[in-house]
Amino acid sequence: MPLAALTAWQSLFDTAQLQPGQRVLIHAGSGGVGHLAVQLAKWKGAYAFATASTKNQDLLRELGVDEPIDYTQQRFKNVGRNIDIVVDTLGGETQERSWSVLKKGGVLVSLVQPPSEEKAEELGVRAALLGAQPNGAQLADIAKIIDAGRLAPVIDRILPLSEVRRAHELSKSGHTHGKIVLRISNGNGTTERKQS
């Protein structure tokens, strides 16, 4: 939880300054950071759009997404318009197409590649690249939200530590939902879990 939740928190609250009632588009809303960003956006009172494949549409609804977008059948720019904040977890063509849904004064926060400052200025929006930073106070706030039952990780699968390479490949494929957990033996016959 710490890194993914801090990334979601800092992208929405520190960088984008999310306010209740704003419209947020989260790409890969069923992914490791995306599913937490959706929950935090809803906790803050945002109207949430999120993209995911067909198989993850039910998960988006369970997470509270107001308008789930199946990227295999829909173009997000035809569903989400006048968006205040785009959280870009994919980059590339998805990032480029995201400019068209932002309203004036909106912000595109990328977690993967620097968005064009020139394009942002041309459109009258902000652009930011986020690399999450450690923050104990934010982690304490996140823990309170978890304790209140408003934020929870989705576990895609649990694998033994010996399959760390497979876990990494699955994570990089972009076709998991939520987090992958590695089960680690602690040497005394019991196991511990570590999220990736």
C-alpha cells in the first residue's frame, strides 16, 4: 500500500489539488495505482471516470467509478469531457489523446512520462510528472482512511517469492487488476506477504 497509495494521493491532492465535485479521469483505473486513485477521488467527492478493459468493468463499478470506460470498445474522449484532472498511468498515445478531454485550467498528471509543457500552455492547462516521495504524515492520513473502510487494496493474485520474475512480467503487462502479492517464507515455516 505505501508506494501506490502515496502515488495516488500525491497525484490527486498535492499536484492536481483535487476539490469535491471535480471531474477526474483515471487511466488504468483497475491497475495498481489506478484502483487506489479511484477510491481516493471518490473519498474526496470527485466525479470519477476510469478506463479499463472489458473484464475489469465490474471492478471499476465496485470501486465507485461514476462512468467506467471500456477502452476496448469506447474512446475515452467520447465519454469524458470537461475533465478537471487526468491521471495518466500509461503515457504514449493515451497521454497525447488525454489533452483533448481537459477543460481550461485543468491538469494532466503523468506517472510515467513528462507531459508536454508547450502543449499544456497552448491549451491553457497544467502538466506535471509525478514521482512519489516518502511522507509520513500522508501515510498516517491514508491509514485513517483505510481504518475507516474507505480505501482498500484489490489483490490480483498471490505468488511465491520464487515467481518474482513472473510477478514483474505480469505487473509490466498492464493486464492485472490491483496488486500482486509475493509470499515470502521467513525461515520458521510461516510466511509473510509483500506487495509489488
